[in-house]
Amino acid sequence: MPIIHFHLAEGTASADQERRLLIAASRLYAEVLQCPMDRVRAFVVPYARTRCAVAGVMLDDGGADAPYFEFLVLEGRPLETRQRLLTGFTDLVADILGVEKGLIRGHCKRVQPEEWCIGGRMAQDLRKADIERFSQAGTA
């Protein structure tokens, strides 16, 4: 389930920075969710500067680079876990890309286990023990 997308305007990051961001985000995700690394997926979604505006100013007209990220977790993950990922991903973007934290936006999308599949099989069936464990931790 762990999937993160970093939405970046072209020219926001070098190939090396994107690589470092994806690797660091993958490690953070696995650490915070206490899940095997092979479950983690991380992507950079690039946008042409002519297709991005921040505060009503197009980036190709001098608008500020303001990265956005979104990530998925199965419903039931504790608020503390989700917030740790939100702040952790923000810190990675700021540190690796050199972006002011105030310009970075992030969003956690919670997905119902019955609405997520892994290899064509429902997550609620494949990850039943995991779902029960973190659901109990979230209500404790």
C-alpha cells in the first residue's frame, strides 16, 4: 500500500535530487509504517512550468516552486503515524530540494482495505493481520 507521489515542476530538482528524494522517502515510509521495503512505491510526477501556478503566478513567469506530495495509507493507521509521515516527507522535500517549508503542501489519503488490491487480491484479505494490528493501535 505505501505509495507516495511528489508533484514537481520541471527544473525544480536535478535527477540526483529526485533520486535521493525517492530513496529517502521510501526508507522513511518503511520505517514509520514498519513494513517491508518491497511494499513501498515512490514516484516523481513532473509538470511543465507552463502548467503550474502558485498564488496565481505561473511558474514560467517567475512563480515560486511549491512542491506538493500525496501519499496513501490503509484506513486505520493512527493519526500520529500519518502526521509523522506528513512532517517527514515535508522535511525531506525541504532538505533535499532546498525548498522553504512554508511553500510545501502535503496530503495523506486514507484508503479502505476493501477498496485496495495487491496483485488483484483485496488488501483486506491479504493484510488482515496488519489491518487488525494498526486498527487496534489507533484506538488504544
